[in-house]
Amino acid sequence: MRFIFILFVFTTTFVYPQISNVRQTTEKDRIIITFDLGGSADDFYTINVTATNNEGKIISPRAIVGDIKAVTPGKDRSIWW
């Protein structure tokens, strides 16, 4: 089954963050999403993940950990699903 991941970034400042270089790998039963986050070095960001299957149905994770809350800009941020 193929998933499409959409990452959303929320901030309280006027600097617009950028997500780039999104990669997806699997390890055992987990999906690992790695990405680069650009933005103001003084800000913290919240990342929300939405995934859909081939039919467009939204898939909700049972558990999600990693760089999702209070994330600072940088390379190779990761989320484990």
C-alpha cells in the first residue's frame, strides 16, 4: 500500500517556515518521515502529519513521536509513525 504524507507547520510568528527534502522509509512496522525545516532560528514550530492511501482515505496514526512539537529549524528532523 502506498501512502501520501502531508506535513503542516504551525507558527505564531510572521516568518513562514518551509518544509523540504521530505523522505519516507520503513523500519519493521514503523514509518519514518525525515525532513528539513527552514524558518526563524528563534522560533519553535508544531508539525502535523496527514496521510492518505491510494483511494484518498485519511489514515490516522495509532502513535506518533519525534519532531512534532516545539521543533526548531534544521536538517534531518524525523517523525516515527
